[in-house]
Amino acid sequence: MTKKQKKVLIRIIISAVLLVAFKLICYLAPVNKYVELVLFLIPYLVIGYDILKKAVHGIFHGEVFDENFLMAIATVGAIALGEYVEGAAVMLFYQIGELFQSYAVGKSRKNITALMDIRPDYANIEQEGGLEQVDPDDVEIGTIIIVKPGEKIPIDGIVISGESTLNTSALTGESLPRSVKAKDEVISGCVNLTGLLKIETTKEFGESTVSKILDLVENSSMKKSRSENFITRFSKVYTPAVCIGALVLAVIPPVVSLIMGNPAEWSKWLIRALTTLVISCPCALVISIPLSFFGGIGGASSRGILIKGSNYLENLSKAKYVVCDKTGTLTKGVFEVTDVITANGFTKEDIIKSAAYAESYSSHPISKSIRDAYGMEVETGQVTDIEEISGHGVKADIGGKEVLAGNLKLMNKYNIDSSAGKDSIENALGTLVYVAIGGIYAGCIVISDVIKPTSQQAIAALKKAGVKKVIMLTGDAKKVAEQVAGKLGVDEVKSELLPADKVIEVEKLLNSKGKDEMLAFVGDGINDAPVLSRADIGIAMGALGSDAAIEAADIVLMDDDPAKIATAMNISRKTLRIVHQNIVFALAIKIACLALGAAGVANMWMAIFADVGVMVLAVLNATRCLSYKD
């Protein structure tokens, strides 16, 4: 509990004790009504002085119709009519409900803060005589910082020495540690688990990943959902309407009764009007709806899903079309050797080794994938006379033998017969690197982008979550795209697209979907910024540390697991279910109690339940948004 909450609790206890004590005194001994009024005003003012103060402040500042005004009018009116115990009790139970609500909201915020407790307190800089702890804000780009085991990495950078494993769960929601060594990039917010790391910073603290994530989560409440906006507009109309209705109930029936020659019974109708004021307080809706969305966003962030606002969380529940970029989203976006087709008596080892040596000086991703497949150190002293042939490949002398590695045009240029194994090559999917050794065609290396292990499961989960159609867009050749699409089970594939073509395809889908249906685009967030911005919901995949993704997307998945898309949708739908439950429950109870209050069946005690009880139940229901089980 906070200091403020403890003070309110002390006031509640004092007021409750005084209320019971004075009630006993008045029951056991005859007390003058003026003395009784003074006695019950003490617990009333102990518990309600701040509500009365806020109500007066609101009147003078033009904010008349709020819950403080309703409670002040209702309780002061009850006391004026001689209902001293009821007036004080209503204020007491209202404050108990407010304390409970404050505690529940504080606990929700604390849970989210704990889940997102990634802000580092200091950075270690080497100085003469040891390490000095400094504020991360004061660390400049290019500074060497030391991160010891158990400490958070304070700023994004590159490891210059040391090996360790990092806990990235606060960022990605994944418990599996990540290994790092020299030359690896690391991001702020991760916890160093094992070895000592020396890191050269590449960003200022304000621009680092941890700062951007914290800013994103903290500002998510600024973008309100339609449900929240509806409740705000509703309460602005509802509260004045109820006040006017209560006034009508207090005046019209007695006047009509007088006209008909009957007693007016002003006090009876005034009590009914005051009861309806207590019942009508919209706390349950005004508090529980934003709390539900806040909980949903917090629950998602604990799983590495950052949602920029409750409007995006709400829209995600209506997503019926999911458009996915292929490379980096459904596939790893990293070239790997997937097959080696041999010819003319050469072995796979001969082909891979010769190609790795020939490509030893190239920085191209395909060259790197060949060297990775070789897996051993290239003896560069054996490689001479390297010649890059633009648009064809490379020629080199390796240990006295001429080696060619490149496309089919390179083979044709040097009159190499590459017809051997033609059938296998035609069925191969991916980029082909033809290799000739000593003027003889040796075979072909197939390099392709590997499908992520969870992609197929992710597509199935999206369809189970109610998505009508999953579409894959790619710049790859039609043959490759269709094979990947077939393996994954996507409904439609568009291949050989330029970035501008992807926008056109998304535009077509946006124009063809239903009015209340949403389209989500999932991309890597770097090359897909125009499409992310154009879609109803832009989801950046595998965007850990990507500034472009965090800026362009509405939702950021902090690791590259496509299964998180369906998780985000399910969290969204659970949140919306709870929001709708609270709206229906609160309105149903209030309408029923208002009718009973106007009819004289509901008294002040039932009014307390309709206000405080409903609010407590709605807040408890809203806190369920914080947790989500697959």
C-alpha cells in the first residue's frame, strides 16, 4: 500500500468505529436529535471531507457532474432528511470501494512495472583504479562499458571482448538464454548471466532499445480505444441526465400528488431521488474499462508483444485478413546451404571447399553462407588471382587449379558443360551457385532462405483464431514462393513483388474487405515501413532493436517468432470480452437498481451495492486481463 492508501484505510477504520459506537449510544440511551446529528457528522466528515472538497472544487471549475458531486449531494441530502446513519454509511462504503479500486490499479501497474523492469540504474566505465558507476544518460557513443554477471546491459552496443549468455525474457518473453561473444550486437535491457562483457556503445541511452520500449509502453494509454472513448462520451451525457432524472423524481410526483388532493410526501420522494443518485454513479465503467485495456497491454508486453495503444489492441480482435512478408517474417531471412548437387565424380566436400575458397574475400551473404557450410578456416595463402566477374560470379586460382563459382552465365562464358544433373537442378528451389574445378563442371550448391520452425504452427493458430485469409507477399521467384506457401498452408501467395507492389496488393485487399473487418500486415519493419503504415494494423516482426520497426508499426513483436501474432490476437479478444462483460454487467445492475430505487423498493443499502459492489466486481474482472494462458 502507498502512504496515501494507508491514510485512507486509517480514516475508514476510525469512521467505521465511530459510526458503530455512536449507533450503539443512540440505541441504548435517548439522545436529542441535534446531538445525534453532531455525533454522526463526526464520522461522516472524517471519511468524506475530501469528497466534499472535490465536489465543491468541481462546481467552481465547471466540472459539476462527476462521482464526487453525486456522492456529496446524495449523502448531504440523506443527512438533511434525518437519515444520519445511511448518509455516513454511504460515504464510508464509497471510500472502501475507492480504496479497493486504487489498490487494484496500483497492483496492476506494479505487475506491469515488474514485467518491464528493464531500465538500468547505472553503467560501469573503466577508470584508473577500478570501475566507476555513472548514469547511463551520461555515456557517449563509442564508450567502453563493463557489464558484470547479474547486471543489466544499460546501452545498445557491440561486444569487444568476453563471452556470456543473456536473459532476454523482459524484452521478448522468452526464457531461453542467448549466447553472445566478441563482435556480436547486444541491446539494452538484457541481463548478463555468466561472463564479464566489454561493450562498445553504439547509441546514446535515450535512443537505445530499453528507452524506446519504456516510452512506448508508458505512452500506450494515450491512444484510446473506441470502447474507452464511448465510455467517456457516455458518462458526460449519462451523469447530467441522471441528475436531471433525480430532480424530476424528487419534484414531479409530490406536485402531482398535491394536485390530486393527496399528501405531497416530499421526504419520501427526495429519499428515492437521492438513492438513484448513489446507484447511478458510473465508477464501475469509468474505472474498469481503461483498467482492462491497461491490463491487456501489460499482459502482452510480458510476452514480448508491445502494443502502442488500446485502439490497436481493440482493432486486433477484428483482424480477419493477415498479410505476411516472407523473408524475415515466415522465413529466417538468412541464407543457408540446403543442398549440394554433384556431377562428374566430384564430392560434396570438393564443391563446398572450392566454392568457400573462391568466395573467401567476398562479403556477400551468399558467399558467407558457403563459408559457414564449409565450417573450417580458409587458408587464404592458397587463393590467388581472384577475379570478380560482374553479374556472373568469381574466378580464382586455388592450389594451382582454376575454380569458377557463380551463375549459369559464368559456366557459359567459359564454355563449361553444366548439363550433368540437370533434372535435379530443375527441381531445386533457391539460389544456385554453379562450381567448376580445373575446367570441369563439379556441381551446384543450392542456397535458400530457411522457414522458421514455428511458421506453420503460426498460420494454423491464426486460422483457429478466426482469421479468414492469410496472404504471403514476397519478391522471390514464383516457384520458390509457391513451395514455401504450400509448406506453410497460407491461403494466397503473391510473388516477384517490388516494395511498391506490396503496397498496391495491400490496397486491393483493403478495398475488398468488409466494413468492420481489419487487415493486419506483418513485416520485418525495416523494408516494409510503407506497408506497415498503410495497413489497418502494422505488426513489426523480429524488430528487436530496430528503430524503423518501432516507429512504423502499431504493434512490435520483440522476437522473430510468428506464433506471437496469434497470441496477440487472443490477448486482444480476451481483453474485449472482459470489457464487454463489464459494460453489460454494470449497466444491467444499475438499470435494475434505478428502477427499484424509483419505485421505492431499493434503499440506500442496495444503492451502495449498486455503486461500490458493482465497481469492485468490475475491477476484479478487469484484472484478469493481466494474465493469459496459451
